[in-house]
Amino acid sequence: MSDWNRLLGQTRKVLGALPDRRTGDNCQYTLEDIGLAAFSVFFTQSPSFLAHQKTMEQSKGRSNAQTLFQVGQIPSDNHIRETLDPVPPGELLALYDHVFQTLRDQGVLQTYRSVHDTIPIALDGTWYNSSKKLHCANCSCREHKNGEKTFYHSAVTPVLVAPGQPQAISLRPEFITPQDGHTKQDCEIAAAKRWLEKNAALYSPLQATLLGDDLYAHQPFCRQARLHGFHFIFTCKPESHPTLYNWVNLLQPGHGLNRVNLRVKNGAAWEYHAYRYANQVPLAEGADALKVNWCELTVTDGAGQVLYRNGFITDFNITDASVAALVATARARWKIENENNNVLKTKGYHLEHNFGHGKKHLASLLAALNILAFLYHTFLSFTDENYRLIRAVLPTRKTFFDDLRALTRYLLFNSWDALLDFMMAGLEIGPHAKNA
């Protein structure tokens, strides 16, 4: 059985067990079909996928919804939305866990080990639905100075990242709810703390290090991270941490303040990396202030122009030998924005698009399915050699999905493997490559 079929089998099992509030004649379609139909739209990045497959079924008697996703009967869009609206997104977490466990069992997660042999987990909050008019009980609300209101949904979307690893692996998301607070900061931190409480038993045994922006670099969250068994490296800005930086500025080189200078080649050019670090620095005022370890990197070019500067705090003791690796891990945090949130919003998944708002959980559930589709593609890039070859040959993610949409619209494939074989033959790669 292929990795895709095993993955699809687990997906059918979880979706078939979703809570069902329907009664009477309204139960024509199974929950498996409803859930898989919704998922197929996100996996193919094609909002019109189901409409195209209905047309194909009428002309050919079968469709790719059946052969690729095992959808028995294709429900209408409205029926999908109505049926899924009462289902909380937490019902899908077992599917995130299945991918996580499989990648761990196959040794993939070991390739993400970084500073002090830990696995970095980047945290960040992101919007996925907003409107001036549509809203529900689970919406957050931002009131503007002109009196207008924006209703929105958002979530904390943790991912595994590491220096040198191009892929970000999505973990269980945590959806932000109105009771989390009225400002972005309150909402995101409250949800992140809840994520720690719910998921520490699953992820902290990895010997994981949390990465986050300056929002997370505050005593309560740092203490919660350590309480739940996580290490941390968080961005730390002077304007939001005056006590720490005042303390650092009083330290003298060689007497609490340490420096490391490295010459690093970046492409064809040389860069100069200047590190400063200090251990056991108070994060805030007060006798009970948390003591953290601080470091800073300034990158300049040959002319002395500053290319990059940032500071970080961590619970790891910093030495001359470890500071560069620690900062490299901290800088891998950008992948949560570039390789996760940005991909989900601008590279075809259209996370911010309103696929359906509903009255209860629909917006959050569809977002969870969308992130799950992204995770499945990441999973296949690690486990399916044919998939990996195709993605390596096609120049961009957009090209791959353009081809996927076109092929599944016009041609019927008996299986996922048959689709990949067809693409490989057309690209003349793998066993289909012509002899030189």
C-alpha cells in the first residue's frame, strides 16, 4: 500500500467519526464523503474541483473525486458547509498527530535536530478569515478609529523548522477565540499558553526548543515554556525590554559581556558576523525577575554596511562555541512566515479566503483542513519518491498545482500513483526518462 493510500485511509477513518447532527432524509451523504470532498478542494488548491468532478462523473461514470480521494458521492457545497459547521476543528487533530508520528517513526524529525540536539518549534499567530459584515460567536473583533469593525478569525500555527531545512512541518494549530482577549497580543499569547498546556505531553519529549518573535519574550510565557518542558529562543527588542538592555549596556567586554567575530561566505560575497552575548541577565525589573541568557548578531558587508541585526533571549547557557549555532536556530523562525503562513495565504491555499463562514465552527474547521492539506503535501515530499521527483523538476509550487488542476479536470486517473506516473512520463523523469 502506498503512503498516500495509508494516509487517505487514516483520513477517512477520522472524518467518518466526526460528530453528526443531521437527522432523517438529510443523511444521504456519509460524513466521510462530506469531509473528503471538502479536503479535496484544499489538497488540489482548486475551488472548482468538486464542480469539475461532477461534470466528469456525468460524462465518464466516474471522477477523480472517487479514484483519488475515495469520495463515494459528491455533496453540494451548501450541504458540506451546513454539515461541517457544528464540528469543532479539534476533531481533526488526530490527523496532524498521525503525520507527526509517521515522520518521527521514519526518522524524518531527526533531520530537524539543531542547537543542543533539540528540535525547533516556531510559534506565530496568523489571520485566516476577516470581514466587515460576516461574523459569528467565535469571531474576534477589531474596532477602528473611524468606528468601523473588522470581524476576524486567527490561530497560532506552530511548525517544525531547522537551519538548512527548506520545509516547515505543520503541527497541531490552536485557534484563537474571543475570550482570549481584545488585542492581538492578548489573543495570541493566551492561545499559545493553551497550546503549551494541551500539547506539552506530545511535543516536549522531542527535546524541543520554542522559537518566537518579541511578543513571546516575556516572563510569564518563558516560565510557562520551561514549566512544560520546552527550551526557548525568542527575539528580544530593545524598545520592549529596556531593563534587560540597560543591564547589558552596563556590562564590560570580558566582564560579563562576551564577543565572537566570524567571517562567513554568503554566495560569492563575504560577510562579517559580530556576536555579543551575556548570561544570567534579568528579563524585567524586580527581585523575582527571570534570569535569561541574551545574545545579539550584527551582520555587515565588506564596506561595513549593516545587513542584519537582532537580539535574542534563551534559557540555554551561551558560550563562544555555541552562540553561532544558537542564533542560526533562532533565525530559522522566519520559515514559519515564509514557508508556512505566506505559502498558505499567497501560494494557492488562499488561507485568508472566505471558503465558508458559518454560524459556529465552519471557518475554523475549513482552515484546519486547509493547513492539513499543506501538511499532507509536505509529508509526501518526504515519503513519496515520485512526488519528490516531480516537485523537484517543476519550477514552482504554482506550476505543480496548475498542472494538477488541469490534469484532474480533463483526465480520469485510476489512482494517485497513476496520476504521478502520468506526470513523470510527461516530464521524462524517473523510470520514464529516455535513455541518453
